[in-house]
Amino acid sequence: MIRFNCDYSEGAHPRILERLIETNMIQNPGYGEDLYCEKAAGYIRKECRLPEADVHFLVGGTQVNLVVLAAALRPHQGVVCADSGHINVHESGAIEATGHKVLALANTDGKITAAQVRACYDAHYNDETHEHMVQPALVYLSQPTESGSLYTLAEMDAIHQVCLDTGLLLYVDGARMGYGLMAENNDLDLPALGRMCDAFYIGGTKVGALFGEALVLNNPALQKDFRYILKQRVGRLAKGWLLGIQFTALFEDGLYYKLGRHADEMAYRIRDGLLKKGYSFFSNSSTNQQFPIMPNSDLEKLAEKYAYSVWAPIDESHTAVRFCTSWATKEEDVDAFLKDLEAL
Amino acid sequence: MIRFNCDYSEGAHPRILERLIETNMIQNPGYGEDLYCEKAAGYIRKECRLPEADVHFLVGGTQVNLVVLAAALRPHQGVVCADSGHINVHESGAIEATGHKVLALANTDGKITAAQVRACYDAHYNDETHEHMVQPALVYLSQPTESGSLYTLAEMDAIHQVCLDTGLLLYVDGARMGYGLMAENNDLDLPALGRMCDAFYIGGTKVGALFGEALVLNNPALQKDFRYILKQRVGRLAKGWLLGIQFTALFEDGLYYKLGRHADEMAYRIRDGLLKKGYSFFSNSSTNQQFPIMPNSDLEKLAEKYAYSVWAPIDESHTAVRFCTSWATKEEDVDAFLKDLEAL
Amino acid sequence: MIRFNCDYSEGAHPRILERLIETNMIQNPGYGEDLYCEKAAGYIRKECRLPEADVHFLVGGTQVNLVVLAAALRPHQGVVCADSGHINVHESGAIEATGHKVLALANTDGKITAAQVRACYDAHYNDETHEHMVQPALVYLSQPTESGSLYTLAEMDAIHQVCLDTGLLLYVDGARMGYGLMAENNDLDLPALGRMCDAFYIGGTKVGALFGEALVLNNPALQKDFRYILKQRVGRLAKGWLLGIQFTALFEDGLYYKLGRHADEMAYRIRDGLLKKGYSFFSNSSTNQQFPIMPNSDLEKLAEKYAYSVWAPIDESHTAVRFCTSWATKEEDVDAFLKDLEAL
Amino acid sequence: MIRFNCDYSEGAHPRILERLIETNMIQNPGYGEDLYCEKAAGYIRKECRLPEADVHFLVGGTQVNLVVLAAALRPHQGVVCADSGHINVHESGAIEATGHKVLALANTDGKITAAQVRACYDAHYNDETHEHMVQPALVYLSQPTESGSLYTLAEMDAIHQVCLDTGLLLYVDGARMGYGLMAENNDLDLPALGRMCDAFYIGGTKVGALFGEALVLNNPALQKDFRYILKQRVGRLAKGWLLGIQFTALFEDGLYYKLGRHADEMAYRIRDGLLKKGYSFFSNSSTNQQFPIMPNSDLEKLAEKYAYSVWAPIDESHTAVRFCTSWATKEEDVDAFLKDLEAL
């Protein structure tokens, strides 16, 4: 079975394992107060051109989202996001469990617009009953989105402008950031995110690390006492240096980008093969996740050799599915898939 | 200024004040363990034909909703409701503050259908990622709805059947129950609610009481330790007998229904006057709230003498507004309004 | 049965009922935005010499505690209080249900000292593992305490000084404030509390009102968006003017103090009677609650005519109990009690 | 610098790294639904003689505590534990952040007794105001305790008996379980824990793993929907097989016990050296943590070469400190320490 169902099916890039072996018996202080975390944070600050930002390393993405929102919001405040946003759908209510409402807006291709954010703000702040409603306080975006699409620099800038005008905070979930940064036509780089976001994270789990996400806390107001909340919401790893070592390996010489590019290229080959077969697509993705709408009969045949994710039923005989590539995807597996696809 | 903007602008029906005066210096045990509460609970059990139900008296509706949901749901469970539902819009995130997601479905005239509830259940329980999503566990309906409309017996029965099939609990918010029970064409009475609901409440604040809501807890599983949660979520009034006295007055001889009928009749006169002027309506209401769509120019004129609520902007020159009647609405105020309306 | 078991066994002072009757059919805007609340707030600001304070009226004391703490604390912060504090014992975990730890210090006569507060602060802030512990952020005191004792001006000043030195907020629960203000030897008046506290409340439920507490929010940082949190935590009464009317009646000409004095005097008569019989006391109370330690045999005899609260078992044959007086306590009931006591 | 300050200063036992390398590019399903987790769960069920138990693998100990308590408790329920318990002190209020009160009892040597638990239960359940108090529902113990001490089989049995009598659940935090199981005089083995506990966890992070804890859920009532809550409280690792691989390595042939024994032996050598110098001890520990009370002057000298944790100030010139050994402690480091200690 060749697994294209998700982008977290293998361990880590070999360089990361090597580093873990080399440093295994070196004694370190715990909870992220070690030299590796310091070094990795330095690399990331430099990539984002944010010399003053705090960088924290956490184990997983839901953890990062939960800790940031718990730290940023007062009890009566909510987070604005796409209805397809990870925090709205696939975190088992983790955000609500911290006491906050998710104000979900209808997505287009996984994205929301500046105008939607503005309208949501206006509906809540200007209404005569505003004190009876949740107060929107933060905008959550995913880059790339859960549908594989990307915000353009212009789209993100427009949302950022609404945030500036209204006082909303801006936070970006970058679980698959590497695949977005290296996508064709992408014009939203780390310095641009650093300039606009109050906080964002750069995902490692899906992009070469064994596990781990790098959270960039840019807004000083969010930095205060953040480590307390990190501990309370179980976001601190005892052997924190394991995260520092991994992000050092990913960012010391651009390995993160190289892995991102590889996955995107593998995805484009799959996309092109699917297009060639005439399938339409559920979303307009230029990253490592591709969402073709396929006849169920074709899917059944492919399922004998390939794992994919069922995304959404379309009609009685068609289903939208997800094929994922990753840093670990092998050329020969893509070759085999394309050959079998062509033969359908 | 004559206030039609809401249905809680006056104190209480005179009988209630009289009772409070008569009993003022009688010493009672606190926290609802008095004879008045016992008596009132008996009346309500009888009206609902639920001899085994627990009846609790609380001060306000948001309180009831919050306590019931906090008691009924496990941490990973959510509540299904109309997107126009009071818990989804106008409780400042009170439900999320107890840790639970509100799963909002698109309303039609303030209502949701059995098919929508079933589809929501299926989408969450049958999906391969269901453990990454909130688990729907309870259906929240309002009767009458926030738009003044009513579930028919058949509609409610269909939703109840979905609940039986899936294990979802059924809870009805009856903040304006009296106005629903006595509405023209209503076929959903208290025994029917008692038969179908795991819990529901009969609103007093808006229907003749100074304050107070009567919660009927029908499902034994919800009864266990409920008074602990009532205390924790500040739903217990120290001088609990104040609530028992009021509900005794409302239910000992049908005053509650009489007050409900009065408000509906006043509302129908207003509705008929609005129809006669040719206005269309934002919702199809047969209860004490009426939602005409009116030219802003007309509204401005009326605003000199009458208070109403702005509901929703329709276009540049029209707005949907709310006119409310209540148990306290005076015939002469309605007469004056109709005259001024006609003269517009 | 004559009830001395608590101080909320009767309705309200007659003047309050009269006002409710007089104003019953006057239409008011809801949720505390009416003229009565404005007027009552003015009286209270004046009594406290706090012209800039926000004053909010809530139904009950647990509600006030919960809303203030939810509004004042960030997620990782806790509240320091006596282990006998109401929030630590008798609110069914209401504070923890908002996510916050109660850091309970050993009480002496219901009180804690400035030195204890300072030591608690130091233990949490200076420890090398402080980020793994809850951060103390607010001091909760009750005046009078749950044991009927009173902080002196000097004691409160010392605690206030620790708060100034450390940045801790100071909040006083005044459920029985009236009985404290008028107690013999009390030197802590409302202006003193106003000068020292970030927030405190003046209790009505136990001091003449049907229900209601007046929260004084003195610290501007606590005022921001407070009404949102009030709504979310079900602290807003739809017919808010009912609270405004009551506090107007209590504070327009000093009725509140008069009622407080009456209860204290009744309590002193009971105390003196108990002393004369040679009983010792569980706590040193100069307010309306008295806690004698009595032989169980005496208690059984008294129980035939008088209700009291069991406070704590002392040994096999003695129990500490509570006798409460209130604004409503009748001289003749105290006379009868003293006579029966003497005859034991 | 040789670190004796904690037991999580190194990576993992070499066998674990080897396994991670061998399996690195094998594709696995995510979130713990892989064959390694299944295999490891089987080993653990067998060790505990619990063929029907659910076994879940989580990243860290605070995570396990939080998820178990969030799943086990209803909103009004609290957890009984020693005041020195990890959940009461060093989790930044993580349990309270799930809404539950920690009912802390005075510890003796890190432990509480069956009689204390029973008294706590009685004080809360039998009091006339019990519905105004938190309801104790679960007993949390640590084995070994935070002070390095151990519950004997008889002590644990007595607590278990109270749990059976009252309906309290029993949960054991085994962050350092391996060091307890192999301690001299220990008579509490995994089958005994399996027989008595509703849930407990076997710590890996501190006993040879890179990270990871194995939670044994024994009570079927706790198993229902547990994976939802695991996801919501961020307890599920995307690449869950990383945990399965580690626990397979630890339990396939008893490596876990061997590592536990090594650390204990190293700790006994340190203890004996400290005893020889005549120091007294802050607690009676027979596991890998030793807590001598030492002159500050001696500590300063040792601090030049050795890291230890400051535990508690004793007087002006003495401090209780913690020396930890672990699976990774080198004989030669202990030799060096003992030599330097002797030379003080």
C-alpha cells in the first residue's frame, strides 16, 4: 500500500535523526531553555526578519492554536475564521473547550475575504445588542488553507488592513507552511507574514520533522506570561531541546524550503496526471494536497494499491478525495500512481 | 414613549406583587427548598402530565440554557441549533464559556428541520475523522422561535424521532412559551412537549412574572446532581421561594395562559394593521413578536412616539424591525399605534 | 419555628416592596440601562467617594464573585483567599469552573494577614519553577468574613500595601457589608474600601433587599468590556431596574445602615445571652452571625423552637453552631430565645 | 557540569533511537491507530494482567492527568490529592483550567492516607450544605510520589477500599513508575495497580523514552469516547506510532525494569554518601530522587560541578535540595560526585 492519504505517514528527514543520535546523551536543561532552541529561534527570527519576536516550539498544531487563542482572548471574545478552518472542524472543539466561540464565515476555496471579516466585525460591534454577542477579537487564517489554496499577498494585506482598522489580531496557522512558501505563484513569504501577523506558526510535523511546530509571537502583548499558559495548556515538552534540534536542522541551510519544494513538485505531477484524465477539482490547490472529484469506480480500483482520504461526497457516483504528497514522497511511488491512473 | 421594543418592559402581573407582599415576612428555608416551590412544581408537573419530572426555578433564560447544557454534555459534545438560536447569537458566548461548541444550522423562519438535524448527526458520526470533530449530543430548539414562528406538532415529532433514532437529547427553550401555547393554529401543548423533551423551560420573565423561568427536567439522567451544577453556574436564588410564589400565581388557575392569549391578540391587531398598510414581513410569526419590513421614513416618524427594535437592514431604504406585545400591553396603546400607523 | 439559621429567610424591607408596586407598570429599558440604576449608582458612588467608579447591580453574591474573577484574571492566574472564604468552600467550584485556581491560605478567625499574602506571592513568583505554577493575581477578602469577624482598617491597609508592592488586585466580598459597617468597633468604612479596593460589592440580599448586590468597579482596567462578561456569566437581569429601585430605596437616606445596625444589636443581645450561659465561641464575631460552641443536649432542646445552622463538630458532645440575625429579626423573637436559653 | 537536577536531561535509551531509525520511512496510519501502538498496548496489558484495558500513548504527564480528569469528572466534581501532588502545584492550574477543583489534603512524606480521603469524602457528602460544595469524585495519587516516597500495597489497598465504599474513582500518576516498581522494599506491582485503579499511567519520558507515557484505562466507563477528549485536550500525537515504537522497545523484554533498577541503584549510592556525611533528609525516599537537607556552604561548593534542584529553604543556612538519577546516569558521574561529597 502506498499512502497518499496524508502528509504525516513517515518519521523525519534523515538529517534530523542523525542530530538526535549525535546529541542523545548530552545533558540539557528542560522545557525549552536549552541552546538548541535558542539557536533554532535565531534562525527563524532571521528568516522572518523579526529580531524581537518570541519563538516557542510545540509538539503539534492543535496545541499551538489552542495556546495562542487561550492567551490572546479575553473570556467574551471570539475568533473569526473560515468555516473550513481546522479550529472550526477538526480539533474536537478544542477552542470552545478554552471557552471561546469560533465565528465561522463561509469559505471560498478554503479562504475568507477582507470584506467578510469587516462585515463580521461590523455586525458584532455596531449592533445595539453588541454586549449580548461575542466580541470578535482575532482572525485565524491557514496558509496554505485546509483546501490546499493560498492567500495571495494582496488578499492577506487586505485582511491585515481590516485588522489594523478594527483592532482585530491576525494569526496564521502554518501547519503546511513549507508547502505554501514554495508553491508556484506564491507571493507570500515569511517576512511578509512577519510584518502582518501578531502570531503565526511554521509547521514541522508535516514538513520533515519527527514532530514540532515553531510559533512566532510577534506582538509584545501576546508575549507576556505566555510560558505559563504554554504549561497550563500542556504545550511544553519536558525535553524541549528535541524540538530545537529539529528546527535547527530544518532552518540552518534551507532544508525546510527544499523539502517543501519537493512535495509541491510531486503534487503537481499528480495534479497534471489527474487533469489529463479530465477530472475536475474540488478546490484550486497549488500545494501538496490535491482534491480531485473522481468516479467511485476509479477510486475503488486505485484503493487496491493507494491510500487517499475521502473528502466529500459529490453525487451518487462521484466523490471528492484528497491525495497528499510530502517531503518523504518517493518519485517512484508517484510514477507508479500515474501509470496506474493512466491505465484506468 | 410607548415601548413595543421588547416584552420585558414592565414589572409583574398585580397578582404576583400581591402575593409577594402577603408573604413578605414569612420565614422560609432558602435555595428553593420551600413549600411555594414545591406547590408550583406540582402545578407544572400536572400541566405537563409529567408526575416524575424535576422542576427547578431559575431567574433568567440564559441561566437555564447554560445550566442545562453544562449538566447534559460531556466535554467533547456539542449542541445542535438554528443559527438564529438565542444560545448561538445573544448569550455572549455563554455556552462556549462552559466549553461546548454550538453547531449552528441554517434556519428557515427561525426553525430547523428533522432532516437538517439528521444530516448534521450523520456528518459528525459517520465521518472517518469523527473523533477529530465535536460530537453532537443535544438538539436545542426555541418555541416560539426568536423569529416568532412556531414548530408544529408534526415538525417537533419528526425532530423527536431523529433524537430517538440517534440518541440525541431534545431541549426546548420556552422563554416565550405562553405566547406560543396560545397562538392561533398552535398544536404543540405542554403535554406534547413533556412527552418529547428531555428538558424544557416555561418562561416567566416575559410572561407576567417579575422574573423567573420554570425548568422541567424530564430525563432522569439529567436529574442526577443537577442542584450542584445549578449552584456552580449561579442558577440558585438564595430566596428561592420568590420564584415559587410567582409560578404558583401563574399556574394555579390558568393566569399564564390568559396573559399569553392577551399578548397574542394585541400582536395580531398590530400585524393586521401592518398588513393593511401593505408591508411585507421578515418572518412568519403568529406570536407576540412581529417583524415587518418598513420604509425607513415611516420608521422615523413612528420613532417619535413608539420604541421598536431594529432587526436587520434590508436595503438602503428599508429595515426589518420588531414590534413586541406582552402580558402588559395596553389596548389603548395599540389603538394609538394603529391610528398613527394608518396615518403614515 | 423561629429561624435564626441564616440571614435570608424573609422577603424585603417594606419600603422596597412599596417602590416595586409604585413603579410596576412604568416601562423601562432592560439590562440595567434605566434611570433607577443610574440613580442608585450615583448614591453608591457618593457613599464610597468614588465619582468615577462603575457600579453594576447583580442578583446574587456568587454571581458577583464569579463575574469579577472571570473578568479580572488571565487563564494562568489564581485568586488568593482564606481557606474559609466563600469562593473556596461554598460556591460548588464556581471559580474553578471559570478556569481559575483558588489559592487558599489558612485562616485565623476567618481572616488572612498581609504577611500570609506576601509569602504566598513570594512562593509563586520567586521560585525557579514559577512558570509551572499558577500566578497569584488577586486577593479576595470577605468583610465581614464568613466567621462574622472584621478586618480592621490597619489590617486591610497592610494587605493593600502588599497589593501595591506586588501588583496584586484587591477585591472584597461584602455580602453582609451592612452588618460590618455598623458593627461595634468597626473602623473600615466605604470610603476606605473605595480607596483600597480594585473592586468590591455591597450586599443587598442579606441586608434588606428582596435580592441584589451592588458591585463597585473602581479599577478602570476592570471596567473595559465588563458588561459583555456580565452577560456571558449570566449576571445581567432582564428587568434590571428592579435592582436599581431596591438600591435607591436602601441608599437614598441611609436605610441600609439602619438595617445593618438593627441586626447587629439583635446579635449582640444573643451573644450576651450565650456568654452569660458560659458558652465559648468558635469565632470572634462582632456582626450578625454568632458561632457559640454548645452542648448537643442544649442544642436539641433549642431545636424544637429555633432553627440554627450546624457549623462544625467540636467533640462528641459539643457542636459549633451559627445563629444569625438580620434586618428582619423581631425583638420579640430574640426575647423568646433569650428566655428559653436562660431556662436551659 | 554534571546534571543531577532532574531525570529528563538526556534523550532516549539507544535501543529506542535504533528502532526509530529502522522504521523511519515505513508509512503508518496516524493518531495511534498503527501496529506498533497495538503491540505496545498488548505488552502493557499483559504486564498489568488487564486483558480488557484500553491503553493510550500520550506525549507527557501533565497531558495524561488533564485528559483523564477532564474525561472522568462531571462539572461539579473535584479531585482529591496530596497538597504536594503534581496536579496541585506544578501544572500551572491545568486541572482548574478544565473547570475542576483540586481538593488538596496535607501530605506526609508526599502521601495521603485512607483516613484522610474518607474524612474529605464525609465532609463533603454528609454536610447539610453539600450541594454548595464541590463533590469529591476521584482520588489522585502519585507512585512514586513527588517526594520520592512509595505507597505500600497495604496503604494503597486501604485507599482503594475507601474508594469502593464511597464510589470515588482511583487514578495513579506514574510519571516515575519504573523507579517505584524496582525500589527496594516496594511491594506494589503493576498487577496490583491494575486490580485497584480505574486508570493509571506508566511514565516513559523519565524512564528511558525520548518522550511518552502509557495510560491504562481500566474502568469501562472511562473508555467511552475517550479518544474524542484526547483530541480535544491535544493529547493525540499525529505520528502516534513514535510512541508505540518506544513502548514496544521498553516492554518487549523488560528493559523498562532494568532502567528503573539502574537509576534506583545510582540513587542509593548517592543517598548512602549523603547519610555518611550526616545530612538529614527532607523526605523518606527509596527511589531515584533524594532530598537531603544540606548546609548552604556545601551546596555552593557542589554547585560548581553539579546541578541539583532547590526544593525548600529550611533555615538561614540550610536548604533541602533534590538530587535525581535516571536510566541515563553514568556510574563515573556518581563516583565523581561521591568523591567530591566526601571531600567537603
